[in-house]
Amino acid sequence: MYRTKTCGELKINNVGEKIELAGWTQKIRNLGGMIFIDLRDEFGITQIVISDKDLQEQVKELSTESCIHISRKSCGKNKQK
């Protein structure tokens, strides 16, 4: 299996889980210290944040519509109190 979730089904309940996603890069934004990738599949879009310097070097080779696979721990901030 090349993914555990689709881009459209990630929810706040998935924070802390190991997630594997696959899809196409729709948009890539390099803000210096972080790179943001909008990853798209047939079910939705998920924003990927890359702050690791080694991974940023690899991401610089990507272009829009590149097909990628991501395997990381899901993170997020729950704004509910």
C-alpha cells in the first residue's frame, strides 16, 4: 500500500499518527526557512510543511505536477479549548 490516508480524509483526529500520502504537487512555495507543498490527489488537497534542511534540498528539484510519496508523523494544532 502506498498510502494510509487520502488527502481529503485527514482530520484533527489524525494528529500524531504516522501518515503516508501520495499525489501530485499542485503548488510549491519556498519561504526561506520552510517550504509548503499543496499535495493533491483525487480526493482533496493537503498542505505539507517542510522545515528540515536536508528535505528542503530534495524538494527544490520538484516542479508542479510531480508525483510524490510522503511518509511522516501528522502534526497540527487543535484550536479548541
